[in-house]
Amino acid sequence: MDAIDSVIEWLKSLFKDLTEFLGDLPVKILKGLLDAIAGLIELIPVPDFITTGLQTVVSGFPPTLLWMMDQTGIPEALAIYGAGVSARLLRKVFTLFQW
């Protein structure tokens, strides 16, 4: 009887280990997939205008255009637009891309 009980206990532990493995398998696959996507994104080079900033682009504008942009509120409008896009992206991340 002891031999049968030990075989039954071994089968129980084997079944428990198998269910834990099958429960962890989708997580491991998803982690590998997300790591591969992150690696691909890191391979994309950063454009030069982002590293130097928009100030270098705008500084080449003529003074009359800079005055017109200041008077019409374009910098404020771009700031409001950027805040809206940031809020939307954060909402997407926090809701796990459900919205």
C-alpha cells in the first residue's frame, strides 16, 4: 500500500507541476513577444530634429513669421494639442488599450 500511495502522491505532484507550467506558459510566450517588439522598437533611429529640438528649426524662420506665430497663439495651441495627445495615450496605457 505504501508503494501505491507514493505513486499517487508522485502523480499528484506531477499534475500540480504540469498545471503550473501550463499556467506560466502563456506569460512566458507573451514576455518573449513583448521583448522582441521592444527590441525592434529600440532599433528605430531617433530623427535628428527630435534630438536637437524644434528650437533649431524655428530659429531659422524670418522675424515676421515668428511675430505672426506669437500673435496668433500657435505655441499655446501646440502645447494644448500635445497635452491632449499625451492624456489620450496615457488613458490607453492605463486601460490596457481597451478604449
